[in-house]
Amino acid sequence: MGFVDIAIADLAADYGVSVETVCAWCDRLGIRYTSPQTRLPLEDAKAIILALTTPAPANDQPDTPQS
């Protein structure tokens, strides 16, 4: 897998979101990282960019356990 020359912190700055938001997407997508300076593999960066740029459906609810 190739690497892009972009760290988590840079990706956050480029897309106007917090580092915590990008890290949360990494966690949700199962992408391993060690710090905001972690360089991302190409496919992982693409997955995060897609997640950040795709609007959430109107009925999207926070992940909460169902009773």
C-alpha cells in the first residue's frame, strides 16, 4: 500500500475539521495511528476524505445501543 505525504493533522487542517474528528474517523474505520503526525496509507487517506466530504443522511442517528 502506498503512502501519501499527508499526516492526520494536515488532513484535518486541509478539510477544516479538528484533529480529534479525523482521529475519530480513523477509529471508526479501523485505521491504526500513533499520533496526529502519523502519515496515512493512500487507501486510508481516501477513506477519511470520503467520510469527511460525504453528507450524512438526514436520518443518521448517533451510534447508540438500541433497547
